[in-house]
Amino acid sequence: MAMSETLDFKPGLEGVVAVETEIAEPDREGGALRYRGVDIEELVGNVAYENVWGLLVDGSLEPGMPEPEAYEPSRLTGNAPSDLQAETARMSAVWGLGKVVDISDEQARDDLGRLSAEMMAIVARSARVADGRQDSVSDDVVAAGATAAEKFLLRWRGVADPAHVTAIDTYWICTAEHGLNASTFTARIAASTGADAGAAMSAAVGTLSGPLHGGAPAHVIPMIDEAAAMGDADRYVAELLERGDRIMGFGHRVYRAEDPRARLLRRTAEELGSPRFETAKALEEAALAGLQERHPERVLATNVEYWAAVVLDVADISSKLTPAMFACARVAGWSAHIIEQKQVARLIRPSARYAGPGPRSLASLQ
């Protein structure tokens, strides 16, 4: 039997187990997410993001993610996702990072810590450029921040509203890691070749330029505002479904129950007094009812993107910055997976099933 006949093919590799991991456990049926066994419900509000980075990467809250060091980007454009990808790759050369195949696990961890901290600083500095500011906030002002989220805002805006700090810290913790998604798989593929940590992280950032991974929150706020303008969430949803339009922020390829991150972010949006909370809640209820009526055969619950958009809006995060904010959150998960893949020490090389023309001559093409 030919090889092409023996290989099962699943578009998008859905359901195919490609790696074993000890990093995170999305509970498909129970609607929970655990980082190395710890439920994120226990983490949010009790520890800061930088300690969650430590939990995911080191298996310990301490020492956590390091502080960013002195580094001068080449030229920031204000397009944070592009700036982040370019500068992350550039840091490999500037810092002389070794290939992960040639360095110890400890050195790889240190390289990833340096990269993670600096990647957050680059996003903050790029966001400042996007705001029309060419100056930098002094190190003394940034150092006054108590957490990575507060320092991020200080580096960006020079001030850090406590509600904004809470919004960003909660968002980052909720989205720090989520198994083998597109960006994480990309990071692991790069690491499996033995590439340096900067190349693997930059490759992961590149996946966020597409709207299907980490970009959905950008579409949620306009939808909420349209529902508010209509003044009738039920009618708004009914018209969307009638046109066959997608309702952003509902359904997930992993969870059959409610996305636990959505639950945490919903609560955060309410506690922080989001001006869009009431409309968002009404739209959520209308969407869940409408989707259940149309698709009773499957669960289409609220996912992380819906309430992430509302929480980021509390902190005045623009839709253009959303992919870079997601990257800031995911540096923890990417770092942990790069180290884990390094320890596997095996090139990721799936097979492809040929489905093209049979043998034919050159003459048949002329």
C-alpha cells in the first residue's frame, strides 16, 4: 500500500496530538484552565503577570520574569506588531544569542527571560510612537512601577491608572498560555530546528499578523457599539444571523463548556466599571440564545476574545495594538514551550499526502 494511502489527513491538524506538554491544561469539558496544575482563578488578583511567567517557565512564582535591560531599538514605526517581530529577531544578533541546540536549558531560560522583558518594553515604546511621542519616559519614572503591567503603562504613557493596570494584568494572566495554538506551535517548530530563542519568539509573533489568532478582540467593540446604537441586542443578533454574518467572540475549538478566561474577564470588566459592560452583557445573552437556537447540536459559548476586548477597552487599548498586547501576554507560554521543545530534542517534521496529478511527461505540458 502506498504511503499516501496509509496516512490519515485532518485539515488544520484538528484533534491531532503533536506534542505532550506539562505546561498548561485546558479542561475541555469542565471549563477550567490550569497553569502547571494551578487554576487561573487562583492566580488573577493574587499574583502579578511576571510571577505567572515564572510559574509557566520555571514551575515557580519566583524569581519570575526579569526586568528589561538597556536596549536601543533600531527604528520604531508605531506599528507595534511589526516593530515587535523585527526587534525580537534583531535582538538575537545584538545580544549574540546561541542556538538552543548548542546551549544549556539554563542559558535558554535566561535568553528567553531577557527577550520576554524587552519585548514588553518594545511594545510600550512603539505604542508611544504611535501616539505621536518621539521622546522616552525616564528610567526613574518606569522603575516606580510595582508590577510589569504598571511599568508597561509608565513606559508608554508616563502615567498608570490603577484600573488600567488591573485590566492589563488580568488580560495578560488569562492569555499567558493556552496549549498548542498557532503561535505556540510555530515557536516550537522553530525551536525544534535548533534556532535561537529570538528567532523562535519572532516567528511566533509573525503568526499574529493574521486575524484568526489573537486578533478577534479588534472586531468585538464595533459590534457592541452597533448593538448599543440599535438599542435592541436581540434584534441586532437576529439580523446578524439572518445575513449569515459571524458573531465575534463566541465558540472555541477547545472548550465544550464556557471558556474560563471569559468568565474571569467578564467579572473584571464589571468590577472596573466598563462603560460598555451593560450593553456587552445584553449582547452576550442575546448571542448565546440566538446561536443555541440556530445550532442546538453544538456548544457555542462565549470565548476569551469577547470579554478581552471589553477589558482592554477599559485601559484605552486600541484595536491596532491588540495583537501586540496578546504577544506581551503570550511571551510566558512561548518561552515555556521553547524550553520544553528544546528538551524533546527532535525536529518537528509532519508528513504531507500528495493529491496532485499522476505521472506525466514533459511533452504533455508543451
